[in-house]
Amino acid sequence: MAASVPVVDAVDAPAHPATGQAWRIALLGNPNTGKTTLFNLLSGLRHKTSNFPGTTQEARLGRVRLARHGAAEVIDLPGVYSLELGQAESVICRAVLAGVTAPVGDRAEAPNAAVIVVDATNLARNLTLAGEALRRRLPTVVALNMIDLARKRGMAIDIAALSAAVGCEVVPICARTGEGAAALLGAIDRARPAKGEVPEQEDALASWAQRAAGMALAEGGGGSAAAGRVTDRVDRVLTHGVLGPVCFALVMTGLFWVIFSLAATPMEWIGAGVSWAQRAVGGAMPAGLVRDMLADGVMAGVGTAVTFVPQVALLFGLISLLEDSGYLARAAFVMDRVLGPFGLSGHSFVPLLSSHACALPGIIACRGVPDRRDRLATILVAPFMSCTARIPVYVLLCTLLFRERPALQALAFAGCYLLGILAGLLSALAARRTILRGAARPMAMELPTYKWPSVRTAALTAVDRSLVFLRKAGTVILVISMGLWWLGAFPRSEPPAAAVALRARADAEPERAEGLRAEADHLEAKHRARMSFIGRAGAALEPVFAPLGWDRQLITGVVASFAAREVFVSTMAVVTAGEADKDAASVVGKVGGATRDDGVTPVFTAAASWSLLVYYVLSMQCLPTLAVTARETGSVRWALLQLGWMSGLAFAAAALVYQGLRAAGVA
């Protein structure tokens, strides 16, 4: 065991680094110790998010102000149980502490100090990691977090004895409430390398940690076991083989209900704001290519990204609350048993859950999956989860299939979600048995203590994730939307003769002018859609999609929706009805009776509608997702594989549905 070392005073604090750079503080700790909550407390929104070079591991750098050393940087390192493991997180932590790596775009040099975040209710296990950090001889401070929970459990921790045992200053804090934050910053200001012998071998280090914890708890006693018994009783329900999944389903149902219900209003406001801005641009600028590009290309692309921010913010805010409360670890434990037979682990459950809001943040969340094969498999199948962008398509098709029968509409709608989940799980199994073959990494995690979650942390997480979404996904969506706008706007075509005749009649018949001009606009919009590059592509691809029962108009809508799936609804409104209406409910009446070019056959037959619905559930119908997949996997080949597999599966399943229904006599 290390010799007792008194806490040093401020006169021995190391000088400002010779480079003149700001002090850098490494924040280290086991998972579920409140490390990120402390980071948010110290830095607030004064931070940037990036990756470590060559990895998908996320790094966050924040800024704080110290009384002696002035402006300082805090780097939030990945949570690890040990610095000596071969896992990517441990490798990154070792490299950062040694000064050989840093987040992308930042300098690589050893931190000036380290803060080890320790769970006050589980000293022995946490102090093992503290010992591994202390033997690197960095100026170190131990942040004894969750001190409020320790008090509630009757644990009296002798801070002076613990400081003497570990050889550095120990500061009791509660990152959730802010207790002890000022004292912690003061301790960092006067930190210096610990003295004394720290064991090199892990078994000796564990004994060292056990003894240090015992010394700290000896004075006041180890606390009451009542809280532990309550936790055990709750865990017996939440992690039960049958009750656990039931509780999980109820929690997830509530989570999605909150997301969809609370996000609806701000999404409508944002949509209305984008529409107003488009009209304002249209009214303020002269007619022409520049106005059309700004209104229908740039602003539509920005609007598509911004519209989903409320759902993204709510999703990650609620997930943060669940994680901070201690439930998310239990949910991952329950889902590990469900996902295990399909080659995935419980670590994949949060990314797959996030993908039900949008596949983009879901794929980004895969950075938290520690095993590379699991991570790649999760990324590949995340788009199978039915995201909110598919909802308008589901609403349109389910309503067309079951008009005036809401119960059957709801059943078909739920079936879409179930089909997507099943396809994703089976695809993950296929990937883990072939291209990603290898032994599954066991899911090792600690079930943290239950506690009241931090609303402040959840709010900061929601803002942070929303900004990441806008920065990474929004730019991709904008570029793709611009490209698809160009394909839909060109080549320019002369108005059809029928529209010209109607406008001439409007000039001659003032009393009917408004109606005649509206009809002329309708004909011109349909004609432009048909003569555009996208419209011509739809006509050229008609023989290819004939086995699915689609005509030129449906194919045009599908091609256009590669910008974002929900574009299908507005595109079909233009192609079939000549009106750009984005509301699926109002489009039903306009497009439901649309006919093909023969003027007789309906566009949306029952068989074609079922085929289209299955296709949208299974297909990779979102180019921004492919771009994020390529970035997160580090190779465009994975994105092309994702596109090929999902598109091929969707085509085959849709053709099977259409041909099967036709054979059964369903038109």
C-alpha cells in the first residue's frame, strides 16, 4: 500500500506551462459515476464536440476558469473500468494521459492535471481506477461524487483519511446539484503529483483500493443496508426475465408518446416559419432561378433539417434523464438478452432506440458501442427502424388502404414498425454470421445506483445533441436537397397548350379568371414535374419497377424522396394533383383518385399501395443517412453495402407482396 501523503498546499502547485497554452484537465472515471454530469456542470455550453483521430469515439472539450491558472480546458474522457484494458476507450484514455493524442483539430500534449470522478457509494471499485491514474504521476484530484447519496445511506466518509490513503486531495461533490464545485476548482488549482508508492500489479492495486476505502469508512461506519435492499427489490422487477421487458415496453411507450406529442407543436411552428420565410423570399425577390433556388432549394433543405430538431432534442434529453436515473443501464441489461440471439448486445439498444426518431443521431450514437463488429452491425441496420420521416408516408398509404377504418389503419401502422424491427434484427444476425463474423464481446456493465436525474444535464445534453445533429446532418441534408431541387427544376419547359389556352380564357372572362388561372397552374405544375430530370427518370425506370406495380408518377415520388422520405407526400401532390401540399391527411383526397397516363387505371391500387408501403419500411430511402454511415464507419463501402442490402431487400419484398396480391385477386 502507498504511504500516507499529506495534502500539499498551494505554494507547491506547478507553474503555468511554458508553452503558454491554457491548462488542460483530464476528466476520468468509471461509467455511471456522473463524470459527464460534472463536465456539464463545469463547462456548461462552453465546449466543442469532435472525435479522437481514427476513431468514432467522441471527445468533448470544455472551458473553465481557475483562480490561479486562469482559463483552462477540460477534456471529458470515455468512461472506463480500467486504463489497462485493450478496449478502444482504455487505449484512448492512456494515449491522452501520455500526451500522444488529442481530439481532432486540437494539440496533443499531456494534461496538466487529472480529476478522477469516484462514486462515493462504491469506493473500493472506483479507487482501483484512481490508483491506475495516480501511478502516472500527474497532478491529481479525486472528485468524490454522489456524496448526497452516501449521506442518505448513512455512510460517513473520512475525507482526510481517504486523502492520506490515496496521496492526493479528495473533494466531496454532488455534480447533480453543484455542491462542492467551487472547492473542486480550488483543489485543481493547487494539484500536484501524488507521492508515495502506488502498486503496479492490478491485484495489488485492487487491495490498495480496498484498504483505502476501508480506512475512509472506518471512522463513521459503512452505512445502512436498507437502501441496498430497496434497490435489490426494484432490480428484481426491472431486470426480471418477463417483468423486465414489460416494464421496458411501458417506459419506451411513454418516451415515444412524450416525443411525438410534445414535439408536434414546435415542429408545426418551425414548418410554418419555414413556409413563411419561403413566401417572404418569393415576395421580396423577382421571379427567376435565384428566387426558386433560395426558396425551394436552400430554405427547403434547411427547413427539413431544422424541423426535426424538437424530436432530436426531446429524444436525447429524455434518454439523458433515464441514464442519469440509473434505469437505462437496467434497460440495456434487459435488451442484451433480447438482442443477443441476433448477434447484438445491449449496447446497441440506445442507438436503435434513437433511430426511431431519426437514423442520423441513431448512427452517431453507435459510438457508444464498444465492440467494433457490434458497432458496424448496429450502424448497418439502424435505418430499418421506422423513423419519424416515414410517418407521413405511412399515414398516406394506410389511409388510402383503409379509408374510414381507423382501427385497421392503426394496426397497419403498428405493423410497419414491427416489420422494420424484425428486418433489422434478422439483417444484424446475417451480418454477424457472415461479413462481421467473430466472437461476441460479453456485455460487462455495472448497474448504477438509483438517483434523481439532473434536469440541467438533460437540457445541456439536448442542446448539445441538437447542435451536433444540425452541424453534421443539416449540412448533408442541405447539399442533397439542393441537388434534388435542381433535378426537379430542370430542364425548363414551355407550359402545355392547354394551360396557355386557360390563361387566355382567364383574360377574356374576368368573372371566371381566378378559377381558370388556378386550373392553369395545376396543369403547368404537373407538366413541369413530368418534364424534369426526375420526372424523366421516373418514366425511364417504369419497366424496372413494373414488378412492383408502380407507374411513372409513383417512381418519380420515390426518386424525389431520397432527399428525405417525407418528401414523397408533397411530390405526389405535385405529380398527381399539381399542388405542393405536405400534409398527408389533406393529400389523400387529392391523390386518392389519381389515374395513370391511360386515364383509367388508379395510381394507388390496393396491391401497389401495399407494395409501396413495404418498400418504404425496408428501403434505404435517405441519402443523408448514407453520408453519415460513410463518415461514422470511415469507409464509403459500408454505406454502399447498406444501400445495396436494404434496397435489394425492399425491392424483393415489395415485388413479392404485389405479385402475391395480384395472384390472390387483389387489384
